[in-house]
Amino acid sequence: MSAAGVPIAPSAFTFPSDANISMLFTHLPLNDRPAAAAEAGFDAVEVWWPFPTPTPSAREIGRFEAALRAAGTRLVSINLHEGDPHRGDRGRISWPHATDAVRANAEIVLDIAEATECRLVNALYGNRLPELDPTVQRDVALDNIAHLAQRAGPRGITVVLETLNRFDSPAFPLIRLENTIRLLHEARERAGLDNIALLFDVYHLHRSGSDLVEQIRLAADRIAHVQLADDPGRGRPGSGAIDFPAVLEALHDVGYRGYLGLEYIPEPDSPGGRPLLNDLLRKETA
């Protein structure tokens, strides 16, 4: 039997890892990426919103779900439609004019998650809108998060909230983990449910100058998912300055046992741009 994981040290424990197919294997069409991830040793993947529109056709959705099944890869996490990332959009749940579209997209996301046994949906907050009072956007976001959590709860799905960094996303309000935690608890209170948690992105928090071990201890059992990339450059873990052994040990110490999503900019090792993953995989046979 073989398993893919990110090692802390020789003979130490490993976490299960998944490949973010919105950043890895991008030289391939979307529906070929699950098979490429499986070939590289992964039994799980995650994805940003994978379609060009917020309301794709049933045929598009069916092909994506079929690609996951054919590859034997579990879908760990999927994002709500985030807007147009090429224009710098970072989600829409706090935009009053987008509420109807957000909720329509959310129903499709939840259907995909249920069909693929995915248990995490990432709801990016959205950039500040300069014409609006920030408290208006926050109230809209809380309503949309609560609505999503209420729709997701009966399906066993958790909504996750993510902290980004001010350098890559200067208009994004959630650039401190403490603020995201406050939003999380307000959203839980408004929803009357606790299926709202944190997506802990190691790259974004380190880029913001945070002490990652302290941040993990602060977040503790609120963490439902972790994503990895190194800093600077958002490259593969081990290519930059982040102390990953300390990070993974801290995660283990607070009781995290979930997936580590590999969400980094790959280094090409072929003309097609296939990512270098070998140093992130630990093969075990029994």
C-alpha cells in the first residue's frame, strides 16, 4: 500500500496531503488533473471554483465529477465562485449586490460537494467596496455565511473562512487571523450552528509577518483545513523561509489531523510544466 504525505522528519508521523489542482498540473485541462494527481501519488485533491461561470451546465459538472471518480481521488475542499481573479476579486459573500448570485452558486457548490463526498466549502469574504461602509459588508457576509452553513449542515459540510495577506490582496479585509476568528464566532452565533471553521493558509499568514506556531495555538480546534506554500514566492514547501517542521509539529500538538493542501506555484520539470512533487511525497509500503 502507498500513501502520500508531507514528512516532518524521518520516522515521524505524517499528515495526509492533497494536491490543489487549481495551482498544480495546470498544464493539463481541468478534467485531466485528478488523474495526474493520482499518478503523482495523491488520493485527494482540492480545487478553487473550477468553472468559468458561477452557474455551469449539468454537463460541465458531470464531467468534473466523473474525472474525480475515474482517478479515484477524493475532493477535500472546493471554493465558492470568487468573482474574476484576473481583476483581483477575492470572493463575493460580502458584496450586497451579489447576494442572489452567491446563494445560487452556493447551491451548486453544495450539490457538487455532496456528490463527491467533499466536506469543506471555502467562502472567501470579498474585497472592500470603497462606496460602502465596512459594517454593511460585514453584515452581508454574516448573513451569507449563516445561510450557507444552514444549507450545508444537514449534508455534513463545513464552511471555512480564510485569512489572506495584505501584499497579495490589499483590498481584502481579513488579513489578521484574530479578525477572521471574530467573524467565525459571529457567524456561528447568527447561524445557530458550529459548522463554520478556519482554513489556515500557512503562506498567507507568514507573508503577513505572523508567528505561525503562535497562530496555530490561537486557532487551535477551530482549524478545519490547512494549506501549504513557502514564503517568499509561494513556492513548494522547502523552497523558502518557513519552518515547516515547527508548523507541522504545532498542528499535531493542537490536535489537527486533517489534510494539508499543497497550494503552491510549481517549478516546471518538463516543457509541459509538470510540478516537482517528488520531494513532498513519502511512499510507504506494507
